[in-house]
Amino acid sequence: MTGGQKKHGWDATLFTVILLLVVIGLVILYSSSAYNGQVKFQDRFYYLKKQGFAAFVGILGMCIVAKIDYHFWRPFAISGYGLAMLLSTAVLFVGDEYNGSKRWLSFGPVSFQPSEYAKVAVIVFLAYLISKIAEKKFSGGGGGRSEIKLRFLLTAMVSVLPIVALVGSNNLSTAIIILGIAVILIFVASPAYRQFIWMCVAGAGFMTIFLALESYRLERLAIWKNPEKYEKGYQTLQGLYAIGSGGLFGTGLGNSVQKLGFLPEAQNDMIFSIICEELGLVGTILIVLLFLILIWRFFSIASHTRDYFGSLLVTGVMGHMMIQILLNIAVVTNTIPNTGITLPFISYGGTSIVFLLLEMGLVLSVSSLIE
């Protein structure tokens, strides 16, 4: 431990909300995936068993990481980021393709998405890099954080562009999330609004060029505007039908009609529409409220730690969660074009839930050392 900080218990509210979201996620996942599991694998519990095992591994990993002083990871920040680059490069050459997307690496019977690991690696790397810049400029202590000049932090932004490009070549949604995490951390470190606007303009230009490189990315914009005119807009329309039929209290848990072969892969990116259909507006608000409590605890922990590295770690995780939740809900409601972003803790995805819970472990570790 550093700075004479005393170790306390984990943040009880945060820990409770995390467990609630995992349990609720498994229940909703089973409800949305039982039909597909039966049709494809003759096992209604197929997706639940795989997600349940991943959740168990993730919770175990979370508890282990939470008990380790988070400063332990600081010396590994650069090598961890380098590993993310290496794995993302490997996907381009020896990656496995599922449902038309080449995003997985396989090691024997185990397969995972390096892009999920990349999110964690970028958070730790940027927290280390920005805190190191702050220490060099303000060796006298915690004062003057907001005065860090943007030109120093542009180094941090440039350093993550390679991983954004690598991940974005086959997973645009995760690339957007990683870029968003970087922007949030840099803004928190140097909230110079006028300069920040120029950086956002540059980022928007980068994303515009990136989108224009592949025609299918521009096609998504057309589908978003008029989903009823395109065959690929079918999933969006079915998701909207599910949301509209939920009403105030929903059709009841397990009673969704859209999951019965109408909404493709209902357990994945579009699971929020099944929540709306089965639990209605009231149930949906309760789940969103749990996410808001999660974000509130992140903000509180980040605000009460004097250690800059720890504060940036929690801010990075908070930014990740905020971006992913907002983008998933926006996609499902057709507020933005479909980008294939999952709903944290609830959508099907073993790699996703494992690394999300490891991130939660980092935050719990920081929470045990707050003032």
C-alpha cells in the first residue's frame, strides 16, 4: 500500500449491486435463450450453463483481484497493453469467425475475445500513463491535477490509437468503447473545454474516415434511417416490436413472444428489448436504476481516493460501463445505428462477463483503500 493508506472493507453497496446484476442477468438470459437453446442444441439450459460457469469464474476472479492491492498492477500496465496489441493482431491472422465476425482466439477448448481484455488493459495503461505524467509535473502531491496540459495528455491519446485501429478492423463497437474510455480519462485529467472540443473534432474526423473505409459500415447508417426498407433491418424492427408490446408491467417473465424465433439471437445484443417486453417499463426502470447505483458508487469511490492512479482506474471502469450501457440501449431503441454492443452483466458472452467482473475487482480493491 502507498501513502499510509489503511485497508478497509470493500464497498458493500457496490458489491451487492454487482451480485444482483449477475443474478438478474442469469435469470433474464435463461428466459431469453431457452427457446434458442432447445432449437439449436436440444438443451434449454445450454446458454445458461455456459454463462453461469463464466459468471462463477468471473466472481472468483473478482474476489481475488479485489483482495490484491491495486498498485500491484501498475508495473504491468505497459506489458499488459502490449499483450492486448499482440492478441488483437493475432485475431487478424489466426482468429476464429462466428456469425460473420472474426473476433475470437482459441486455445484448445477455450476461446475468448481479446477485445474484452483490451478494454481492461487500456484502462490500466492509461491510468498508469496519466498518473505518471501528473507525478512528473506535480511531484509535490495531489494538487494541480486539473492543470495538466493537454499536449502531454495527447501522448496518451495517440498511444491508444493503434489498439483502436486493430480492434476496430473487426469489432467497431469495442473500438468506439476503447476510444470513449480514453477520451473520458483524458478529459478528467485535463478538463480544458475549449481544447477538448478540438480533440473531439479530430476524433470525429478519425471515426468518419474509419467508417468510410468499409461500405458495410456506411450501410448501417442507411438501415438505421429506414430499417423497414432493408433485410438487415429485420432485427431492429423485431426489437422495437418487443419494446412496444411490453407496456407498463410487461407480459411476464418467460412470456416473450419475440424470443420465439422472431428476434434473432435474442440473448445477445438485443436482450434489452426482451427485458422491456417481459418486465415492462417498471421492470426496465428497476434494472436501469441498478446500473445508476453502480455508476454512483464508482463516482463516489473515484472522488474519495487521494491516489491518482486508483482514481483514474475507477474513472476508466465507470466510463466503460456508462458508454456500453448507453450505447446498447440506444442501439436497441434505434436511437443510433446498430453497432453490436452488449448489455453489461446481462447479454450472453462468457469473455465479456469474466472481464467485466475483473474490472469490478479492481474497483473493489480501490474502495478498500479510500479515505
